[in-house]
Amino acid sequence: MKTKEGDIFKRDLDGEEYKIRRIVNRMVVLESKDGKRQILTEIDNLQLKSFYQQKWNIEAFKSML
């Protein structure tokens, strides 16, 4: 599945959930649920299971049906 804006990831270091706000080239801006924190990371880092776990977006899944 391709990573896109709006996808939600859980960061394993602190258990916090982050939403992809913006993707530019290979860089991704992740924003916490409360909007108080942002993380800039490379898109390939989201696939590393030791750092992030993707959460299923139910609305996006329903739109694919």
C-alpha cells in the first residue's frame, strides 16, 4: 500500500500517533493528534517496523470498496 497524506502511524518510541500532513519528494511531515508536535522524517523510515507501525484508516479503506 502506498503511503499518502492522511495516513496514521504510531511511533514505537513513545506510542504516540502521528498523521502524515505533507509529503515533499522523499520527506514526510508527521503531526501529532493534538497538533503540538511535528516530526520531519524520510518516507522510507515509515516502513521500518522498529520505529513506526501504520494504523489502518477506516475511511480510506471504505472508499476503496
